[in-house]
Amino acid sequence: MDKRVGFVGIIIEDRKKAAHEVNDLLSEHGDIIVARVGLPYRERHCSVITLIVDATTDELGALTGKLGALDGVSVKSALTKAG
């Protein structure tokens, strides 16, 4: 299966509750992550993380599925149409 470039947007609604689990998952899938930008949005009491990835659809699905299953974590992602 071909790898494709894409992004993952992650919103953590309760940083104290979910940040450790999110970081563990990102480390576990670090081989597909090209870049990461994370910002605590204190005024809104949440954190926003954006990832640039180089992954197959299966690899991306494994990561986003695990992230989306965490309580208080929202995830959206997209990949290019061609490798």
C-alpha cells in the first residue's frame, strides 16, 4: 500500500486528563509523523495539535482510531489522493 502525505488535527478538551495518553499514542506512531505543532489554548481550556504525516490509510486509521477513542479528544484527518 502506498504512503501518502496528509494531516491530523487533534483537539484535547481536558489537557490534564488526556494529554499523557495522546502523547503516548503519538510516540507509538512516531514513524509516520513528519511534523508536529501543539498549542495550549488556555483561554478556551483546551489544546490543539496539528500533525503532518506520511502514512498509508491503514497506518493513519490506526492512529486516528486510537486517538478518537480517548475521552475528550476530537480528531480529523485527510490524505492526498495520490502517493
